[in-house]
Amino acid sequence: MAQVPLTANVSDGDLMLAGFVRIRDELGLPREFPTAVLAEAAEVSIPAVPPVADMTHIPLITLDPVGAMDLDQAMHLERRGAGYRVWYAIADVPAYARPGGAIDAEARRRGVTYYCPDRRIPLHPPILSEGRASLLPNVDRAAYLWQIDVDSDTDVVDARVTRARVRSRGQYAYDAVQGALDTDSSDDVMVLLREIGIGRQEAEAARGGASLNLPRQAVVAHAGGYRLESEAPAPVEGWNAQISLLTGMCAARLMLDAGVGVLRVMPPAAEADIGRVRAVARALRLPWSVRTGYPAFLRSLDPADPRTVPMMMACTSLMRGADYAVVTHDMALTTHAAVAAPYAHVTAPLRRLVDRYGLATAEAICDGKDVPAWVAQGLTEVPAVMKSAGGRARSLERSNVDLVEAGVLSGREGEWFAAVAVERRGARTLVQVAEPAVTAVCRGEVPLGAEVTVRLDRADVEARAVEFSLVD
């Protein structure tokens, strides 16, 4: 939810690329799909369980980054009286990946798609995730089709999901859609996306939710070193994300009412963690009133400001403890603190294993039937699978960031930097440097929140290590 979209614009054989490969090997991430998985994927040309309902008349479209091929979601939006109707189709992965088969077993081993600056490690073979199961335009596909009705305030009136045959009418990219909206030349569906998206963002603010819409970053080689370039996300990306969040919230409500399913839960941030994040804001010279909670502070950040990336990265520490929880009637925690509501992962089954279980559960509830046997069995196992995969994904992200930070500072050993102490680590202190925005250890004990001057002693790209010391 808070992963930085980080890419590498460096040449083959570059030291940075070699580091990314080494990180993947250290974490034991797979390089290729086993032969049996590829063979099974090659045989899947039509859904193993063809959908009964024909909903190809709904003019769905997809909205993703330029060049995306693994299209999990397609939508159509329409007015419904004073409110709206949201049609949201999600790729029906179980229709193509037989439960218990080779593809399913490999997906359980991987858990998620892993994102690296130089490549992706997909959850499913590309012949499925970018081909036969992807909601590509102008072809029939099996999908879980959500119908969500909301009122004029975008509050949910009704929500249901069914398996159906669908057909996307077009593949849209964020930048082009934003440009069309800015010039009043957009299709009606995108105008409605803006209306619904803004309404859902206002509802999120009222709930106390906090979305992290992180800028994209690229590592660029130059003059024997590296620099980080940032690109702010277009507003339409946030509106699109709200449709996904809306669907996940509807799925969670269905599961809680029926007493079956799996939720994404997270406890509220601890006051000590919020205090450390406030110290980072001070280091970056970002105003944060004591009367303003961190969700409202996040919404105040300018996506185009280079300080926003390190600030949002620091805010990810307020989202610790996220987990998957099997639904029971006496659950201790049912909400996700960042969403500020019950929430379930159901909108990205091509990239997350758990989503297929959530979708199948929600569809069974709406159809008034028991969940399939493979779902009932998997609900007791999938939280552990996802926890393991999530740990690997976080380690991958942290190692990649460490490598990039070392690369950006390499060659600047001996220089002085302004910083603020944000966390104590034994005899060392974690400091946040304002420019470039780097978080690293500093020798010596510094009071948390103290503004200090530090000297860069080490920036080792190969070791992914950055070390500072206090300047007297």
C-alpha cells in the first residue's frame, strides 16, 4: 500500500543493476517459472469454469500506467438518480488457474508480484497475467463483476458481485486521461470518475483515513554517479484508487455480515511512532500543527515537492502491524487504520494471491451458497502465505532503497549535511537528512528530534551502506 514506485534508468552492467540482482538472489526470489507451471499456463486457452452471465454489453474500460498489460480491473461508471452506479470487473483468476494445479502451487510459493527498479517478478506466468486472464480490450474475459450503488455523497447503498463474461472497450493511461480532464475533452466516464473519486476522498477524510499516493521515483546514472528524479502522480490516479478501496470496503462488509472471509487489518499508530514521524517533518522543514492528525497532514503534502517522498516514506512507519485476519464473529480487530474502516483485498488477483479467496468468498455470499471447498481450506492457510510474502516484499523494498541511497551519496564522503534524529538504535541514532532525502545511521547518541549537522563517512554501493557521524 505504501511501496515507492521506484525504477532504474541505468545501463546493463551498471553497478546499481548488479546490486538489484544481488538483492533478489539474497532473498531467494525466483528468476523463472518452473516448466510444469509454464506448460499448464500454455494449455489454458478458455476459462476452466466458463461464467454463465453475459455482461459484455457493459462498456467497461481499463485505466493503468502506460504500457501495463496485467490488467486486474475494468470499470464503467454511470449516473443513478442523484447518485452513481459503479461497475467494477476483476479478473477471474480461479477460472484460469485451477485450484491445486501447478499454477496455483507456484502462486502460493510466491504470494505476490515483486516489484524491483529494473524488473517485476510476477505472481503468475505472463501468458496468463498479461494475456489470457488480463482484462485486455476487445476480447471476452471471465471476471468477478461488482455492481456498487452509491448516493450523492458516495456512501454505499447496495453492493453485490457475480461471475460474468465481460469485454473491455478500451485501455486508457493515466497521463492521457488527466490531460483530457484538464482540457474538458474527456469521456463522460472519466468525468464521473473525478466526481466519485473526489467524493470518496472527502469521505475518507471524514473517516480519518490516510491514503499514501507516493510519487514515482527513477534512479538515473549521470557523471559517474546517480541521482533520484521524482514524478508526482496525476490526480486521476488517486480517484482511480478510491474505486478500488470502495470495492475492498464493500467486500469486507459482506464478509463481516456473513461471518466468513479474510480481511486486511491494521491497528492504529502508536503515539511514540507519530512523534518520530513528526521529527522527520521538522527535518524536512514541513509545517505540521500539533492539532493536525497525520491523515490530514498527509493530505496537505504537495506531490510535486521533493520532500514529499521521504515524508511519506517516514509515514509508512505509522502503518506497521498490517496483517490478514480470517473472519470470525468475535474478531478483536476488524478495521484497517489507514482506511479507517473494514477492508479486504479483492481487486488485484493477478498480483496478490489472497484476492482470489476474497473474491470467491464475496461471490458465494451474494449467491447465497457456501464458499467453495478450495476457498474454505485456503482461508486458514493464506494469511501465513501472505505474511511471508509481505515480509519478502518489504525486505526487497528496503534493500533497494538502501542501495539507491548509497548510490546517490557515493563520492560525497566528507561532506556535511543538516539532519534530524528520528530513532534510537543502540549506540547509534537514525537520522533523516533533508537534502538529499536519505535516512541512515549516525554514530553517537542524539536526542530524538534534535537538529544536528552530520558528516558522511561512508557511502558503499556494493554493501548498500550509508553511515554518518556527528559534527562537533
